[in-house]
Amino acid sequence: MRQHQINTLKPGEHYKAKELDSFVSTTDIVLLASNASQLFSDPEREYKVVHEVEGFFEHSADDGDKYFRNKRAYVVEKV
């Protein structure tokens, strides 16, 4: 069994919500979940990493331009 502290997420792997919570708290990433605000409601619930991206475009509310954010993002879904 894995400890709660993880240092990377791998597509196709399953992680408990408490592991994802710890990872998000210590790593500068974006985490997108299929069940929205319920991601951390049950620490034992398992999620599968379905996609990983190196960065993304973001719209600036300040000047209306789009900027590329070089920030890793993961999509997870409830198992």
C-alpha cells in the first residue's frame, strides 16, 4: 500500500482522494475532476488519472488576451 505522500501522477493509475489532496497541497498543478466539488469529500474514494497535459491556454479577464500557462494539469474521474 502506498503512503499518502506521492510525488507524481501517472495516467491510468488509481489514487485515493487523500493522496490527491496531499499531492495538490505540495505541487503546483491543476486537477480537474469529473465529480466537481466532491473530489475531497471522501478521503478513501478512488480516482483514475485519465489524462495529463503539460500546459493550457487561459483567458485573461484583465486584458482579454489568451496566455499559455506552462503548468501541468491532470484530469481524474471517480472509479
